[in-house]
Amino acid sequence: MTRVEHIGTATLYLGDCREILAGIGTVDCVVTDPPYAVSVAGAKNAGPRGTRRLDFFAGDTDWPAMNIMVGEAWALAIGCAPAVAMAWCSHRQVGFINDTLEAAGYATKAMFWQKKCPAPAAPGAGFCSAVEICVYGYKPGRPWNGGQYDWNIYTADSYRQGQPGKVDHPTQKPENLIVWQIQRLTNYADIVLDPFMGSGTTGVACARLGRRFIGIEIEPRYFDIACRRIEQAQQQQDLFVQELPPAEDPADARIVDMFAEPEA
């Protein structure tokens, strides 16, 4: 770990999540989006709106090694969450993410993000990637703020260069997609952990919803983007969200009387 930032109700770590997670303690929910291990070295696809690189992250083309790292981190992360844990993942990761949850006593289910306008297919692939999958695990007593007939599919466009809200991160998730998950599966003032924070979308969603946030990111460039986005989101927090006291440190977060009724 090389840096820690406390931004309002968020605590952000720059470093390897496998080294940091052991000291996090208990959280209410894990929501994360690890590297998918689907990069193709040197590959690009070209569409009417420009060219997109398909070599997303350092080390992502060595997918067996990447999946070992993700698997180690995922096992540590769900050990922090007593009731709810969710991970967006690729076809190469669904199996071990699901199996790790079930081995830890979670029931499992899938959620899907359907893209309105998917990017063109990679050369030779034949199909556009119009859907992404999230595996989530839950135990008895987990929150549920949705309806009886809420679908496990969310439809939203992906970010493209030049669009409002797009930042310098190749696989940025739509903000409202993560809000959709967190809103239904956590309560006000809950602590949400993202060990693969990226550009901080989960932290932004938490700021909007009045949840505490712990984020970990290994890449300094993305860490700085996340710090800026989360700080801005907390300054523009939705008016209906009641103000939370800042957490001094994740290990001490539950000492703060965060479940007290707000003053009239």
C-alpha cells in the first residue's frame, strides 16, 4: 500500500488489494468489476465512431495468471462481506467466482447488463459483445429493496469517448447500472467495498445513495481519477440523501454511530 485518501464517507487505497483486504474488516456488501482477462495483444476494432483498443490492461492478455490474481482477491473480498457480494466478470471467470461464493455458503444468482449500442465485434469474432454478466451471492438476512418482480437485467448504453461523464478508463461501467445494484441490495449508511475500484464508479454510486465506500485500486492514474470523481460526487450528493459523518478509517467505521436516527 502506498497511499490512503479519506474523502468524506469514502476511504480509498492505492495498492494491491490482496495486501490490503486483510485489514479492511467487515463490510455490508462487495460490488466489484475486476479485469476480465479477455484482452488481445495489439488488437483493435474500428467502427464509425473511431478505433478502440482491445488490449485493455497490463497483464490482461495472460489470462490464466490474471484469473489466479482475481480469484485470490475475490476470496479475500467475500470474506469481508457477511451477506452480499457481486462481481462483474467475463465468461472465463463466471465459474470460479460462482464456485468461491457457494463454497463460502452463499446462494448465487446472475445479473445482466444489456447494452443499447454495443461496440463493433473484434476482428474475426462474429458477434458484438451486447451483454455483460454479474454473479452475485447472498445469505439469509441480506437487504432487498426491490420489488417482487424486479428483473435481473439492466439496459443501458456503454460510455464512449466524448460523452458526458466518460473518463480515461477503457472499461468504465455506467453509473446508473451500479446505482441499480447498490440501491436494491444495501441500506442507507451501509459500507460497500470495491477491491478493483478502477475509475471509482462504485464510489460515485455510493455517494449518490448515502452509502459508505471503501475502494482499492492498484493503478495510480485510475486511482487519481477515482479520487476526483468521488470527491465531486460527494459535493453534489443528491438532495434526498441525508448527510453521513465521515469515517476516519474502515476498521473503525462501525464505531461511528452511523445508524443513529438523524436529528430533526
